Amino acid sequence: MEQRRADNIAEALEEHIFSGSFQDGDRLDEVRLAEQFGVSRTPLREAFQRLALSGLVELVPRRGAFVRQPGPIELMEMFEVMAELEAVCGRLAAMRISEEALDDLRDANAKCQKAVDAKDTDGYYTENERFHKTIYRQSGNRFLEQETAKLHKRLKPFRRQQLKFRGRMAQSMAEHEAIVDALATGKPEESANALRNHVAVQGEKFHNLMASLKSKAE
Amino acid sequence: MEQRRADNIAEALEEHIFSGSFQDGDRLDEVRLAEQFGVSRTPLREAFQRLALSGLVELVPRRGAFVRQPGPIELMEMFEVMAELEAVCGRLAAMRISEEALDDLRDANAKCQKAVDAKDTDGYYTENERFHKTIYRQSGNRFLEQETAKLHKRLKPFRRQQLKFRGRMAQSMAEHEAIVDALATGKPEESANALRNHVAVQGEKFHNLMASLKSKAE
DNA sequence: TTCGAATTTTTTGTATACAAGAATGTTGAC
DNA sequence: GTCAACATTCTTGTATACAAAAAATTCGAA
């Protein structure tokens, strides 16, 4: 891993943090990382500033940068906000969605179903993401779309864990159908509720998430 | 304005952008600003990274940093998201709020009323902020609280404009009362709707906001 | 004049140098 | 052996130096 530009460094570090290469509390050694990336400390420090604002690292003055992995509580909070943001997207989209977008959703669902049948987790994941991002876009609010996508991205590593649990893909599919129905018939509150429940981490999903957290820590 | 630390520079620049000292599209000259702040380019560039992520500045590679003031459309989108986030806070708070917090809200409202009577815009503003931040906190979700407060801060300069319009403070007060009622009686949907309508920019408020935008541009 | 190529000047991006604070290790007193 | 004061080493924060890209300017041809 050498000779990267400053623009990419933040992204590369983000990847490392997401992938779990860095544990919570780890100090990001400027000189060591500079060597690894084949750059000087300057672009690294600029990357730290970005990561600090997005909450992935904590910048302690005169001490350095420390990675901050969300704990169980913060994670639950983030998922709750995710569910609410998706609900908002759905409520707005129910009033603003286009016919083309509805077709996109149906297409994504069809491909999701194929992936489920083929037990293709990656394929399911890709189409699932397209499904959700289409709804963000159809909220008709670019700012909301971006903010929702930002949190979606941040929760990605944890959501991926979720999909591996047995039966989750099939259940998720059924929920997708209900969401499309609510959107197609222009029912704001129904769309919002369907999306909120789809994304919310409750009951069994809660236990699965906690279990995956523990296995990560080991 | 001299001898500031890097930590403060981002904040100082933010202030300048919020206050309207910088127009949309203005280039932030590294050497000129470095002189003004009495520092070298290095800490300034670190500050730029932070501002870029929060959307206040656009970083064009090999070109520099340009301030990005939200246009009318983006502003409307941000207010729509603000209304929805406050609604979410309200819905959750209705289920989770404490008696002490309810008293805080009533206290803030009382002081708001005094400020209205005294035509004390600043005083009103302070207590209004306390009112809203109490609700964010009572959502029981720290992550939601922080995200909502972040957007609240970003919209501050535009909201302040709003309050100057005649009759707005009195109407706002009445809405606050309704919000407290809904929260006190533990009605999630009613609280959410009351807060959404309170924050949403519609009808007359829309025209006022647009008018204040025009006067700023002059 | 007007346009365009070549040259100069700015400005950004990165490396390096250096000062000051934090961490670490050592020594000596008890 | 333990603890504290001092010295040393590391690390961060900032300034400066330098290379490369972009912008501005000059100059000559049509």
C-alpha cells in the first residue's frame, strides 16, 4: 500500500476502520501510517480532520488520533435514526415517486428474489442497496438523500453481518414487496411505517446484531 | 485577528461563512487567510478539510477551497429535513420524556413569553433554543440528538432572520404550548406533527425566508 | 486589434525541519 | 522496594521549503 494521494487516504483509512482492522481506541500513529501509505505526515493529518468530523476517529489535542468504533448503545441509536430517516424518505417518496422509479424498485426486487433463490448474498446485497437508494432519491429531497446515504454507508459493515442470519433474506424480500405496494398506492404513513419496521432493529434482529458484535470483538 | 490555534480556525471560518462575510463561490485564499489568522498554511488547510465535510466549503483539487452557501432549493430541503428530524425527536420524546424535562420546557416557554412581552429578540432566541434542545435530548437517542443539533446549528443564521418578521414570535409561542401538551400527555404522533408543522417552512414563512435571502444577496 | 502559443507568476500539494508538550526511563532518596 | 524528580525520547503541532499544476501575462503572427 504505497504512494496514495491525500484525497484517497481518508477513504482508505475509513475502509480500514470499517473492515475492523483497527480496534476501538487504537491510536493512529502518524509516522507509521505515513510510511505505510508512502506519504508524509501532512496529508495524513488532513485526512484525520475529515475522519474526526464524521465521527470515525477522535482527535485528542497533543495526544493524537484514536479510532472510535460505535459501542452497542451507539449502534442501536444509529439504527434507530436510520429507521426514522428511511421512514421519512418513504413518507415523502409516497407523494413524489415517479412511475419509472416504481419500475426500478420492482426490478430490484425481482433481482433480489433471484439472488435469494441462488443463495447469492452479495447479489442480494447489491440489489437491496439499489432498492433503498432509489427510495432515498425519490424523496425528492437531495439533502435528505445524501444524509440518509451517509448513515447507510456508515452502518454498512453491521448490516452485512445481519444478512447472514438464516431466513433474513426471505423475510426482507416480503417486506420490500409491502413497501412497493404502499409507495405505488401513494400512502405516505403506510410507506413510512413499512420502511421503519423494515430497517428497525428489534426482537430477533437485536440479538443477532449483538451476537455479531461479540464475534467481532474476539 | 491573530495567533489562533488550528482547532479554532475551522470554527472561526465557520463563523465568517455563517455571518455572510463570504459570498457563495468565494475562494478561500490560503496565504491571505494564513496572514490574517497569523498562522501558516498548514493548520488552515486542516481546517478546510473539516469545513469541506460539513458542506460549508467545496474543495476542488489543485484549485482551492470555495465557500458554498446553500441556494434557495437546498435551503428548503434542509428545512424540510430539520422539520422531520424534530418530528422524530418529538415522537420518541413523547414516549421517553421525564417530568423534570417537561418542567424545563415549561420554564423555557415562560421565559420565552417574557421575552416576547419585552420584545427581546435575543432573549427569545436563547430560550427557544433551550426548548428545542431539551426535546432533542429527551428523544433518548444521543446520536439523533447530535445530528439534529448539527443541522439546527447550520440553519441558525437563516432561522434568526425568520424571527424578525412581525407576529412570528407570538405564533411560535402558541405552537410551543401545543407541543408541550402533546409531550406531557404522551402522544407520539401528535407531538411529531406539532413539531413538524412548527419547524416546517410553509406559506408565509416560505416567502419571508425567500425575501431574507434576497436582502442578504444584495 | 485579436487570437494563440510560450513564458512567467501564483497557488496548491507534499515533504521536511523544528519547537514544545507528553510519555518513558533512570537515578537517587527514603 | 517504592516513589519522586530529573533527563531522555517520542510525538504532535506548526512553519517553511520545494515541486508541480494552474492562472496570468507577454509577445508575435494573422
